[in-house]
Amino acid sequence: MRVSVLVVPNAGRNGVVEEGDHLRVYVRAPPVKGKANEAVIEVLAEFFGVKKSDIRIISGERSREKVVEIRK
């Protein structure tokens, strides 16, 4: 399954909010050296109930808008 994600780094909390056809993912991590991307994967793994290794970023590695693939 592929999901469009909008990332909000440096947020006050970690969490996921469904907004229409995409997800807004809040992470506390800063967008430095991939820390926010790692946090996005952790938060999404918890949200979908899968392992972190089942999630990968398809596009948008350096953008707030990402496409993420989730294997269930």
C-alpha cells in the first residue's frame, strides 16, 4: 500500500492525523541528517501496527511531502 504523507518536523508531539487522501505525521525530530525520516517511519509503524522494516520512503526523502510504501 502506498500513502501520501505530509510531515511536520519539530512538532510538540509525535502523532498521525488522517486528512482526506493523505496523512499528516507530526514528529518531534528535527529535519537534520535523516532524523525526521527515521521518526516518520517509527510513528507510521506504530500507527499501522507493522514493523519498521515494512515501511520505506518511496519519494520525497528531502521534502515534507512524501510517498511511503507499507507492506502488511
